[in-house]
Amino acid sequence: MDHKDLVQYARSLFDAHGDKAEAEAAQKAAAAREAGMTDDAEKWDKIRFHIKELRGPRAT
């Protein structure tokens, strides 16, 4: 999955799940790591990063 695809997937996940999208990506990354699928875990970590960027800074 190239950078453009990761960003597009992050946008779709964020649009569908809002603030819960980041947690979902983190759970997917953890599950992939547990299953020994390090490449998939890294992809989910990158997706999570892009979701954080889309969400922007949190208001306090």
C-alpha cells in the first residue's frame, strides 16, 4: 500500500468513524502484531498517524 492509499484509507475510516477511527486503527495494529503480522501492523500505525493529522489538535 503506497502513501496515497494509506492517506485515502485513513480519510475513509475517519469519515466513517470520527474520533473512534484512531482507536480502531490502534486495535488493528495491536491485533496484527499479536498475530506476528508486522507489515500489517506498520500499515495500521501509519493509518493511525494520518487519522491523527486529519483530526487535528484537540481542544482543551
